[in-house]
Amino acid sequence: MKQLTSTFLIAILSLGGISGCSALAPFKVAVLQGNIIEDKDVKQLVKGLNKDQVQYLLGTPLLNSPIHQNRWDYFYSVKIGEKIIGEKKLSLIFSNDEKLDTWVLEETTLTGDS
């Protein structure tokens, strides 16, 4: 009986140690969504580019509203599981003659376990 109790105690402690081990957590794949916005591409933006040149450089915008025809929006996010690791939002404003006028890049990077 004493041997059965010690075996049972060892099994319980082993299971408790294994359950706290993060190595047994399921693997979570990084999910990339939207247009990949690279810094080297944003640095190539210059005032006066036409829409075709911008589209060649950055790709098709994620949001191209028929109401706001002079504004293009690009969005890129990286998620692992439910946790967002980083986001980039790029908004481009074109003048009435369809030349690039201004742009704004917002970048959010989350680090740590928060």
C-alpha cells in the first residue's frame, strides 16, 4: 500500500510539473493580413507621383472608397493567436489632378507579454 501511495504521489507531481510546462502549448501560426508595408517602399513616396506609380510601388490599396476617391488606405497586421503583434496603417491623399499630395504612416508594435 505504501508503494502504491508513493507511486500515485510521484505521478500526480509529474503531471503537475508537465501541465505547467509551456513547451506543451499548441503552436500558433503568425497570421499576416493586408498589404505588406515596408519602410523602403514608404521612403520612395514623393509628392507628385500619380496613382499608377503609387500602385506599382505599394500594390492595390486595401480601402479605396468611391466616396473619397482622392484617399487610399493600406493596412497591415501581424497576429499570433488572438494577440496582435504589430500594425501599420498608411493613408495617402491625392490632389484633384490625381497626384500624390500627402501621406501618413501609423505604426504600432507590441512587445512583451501584455
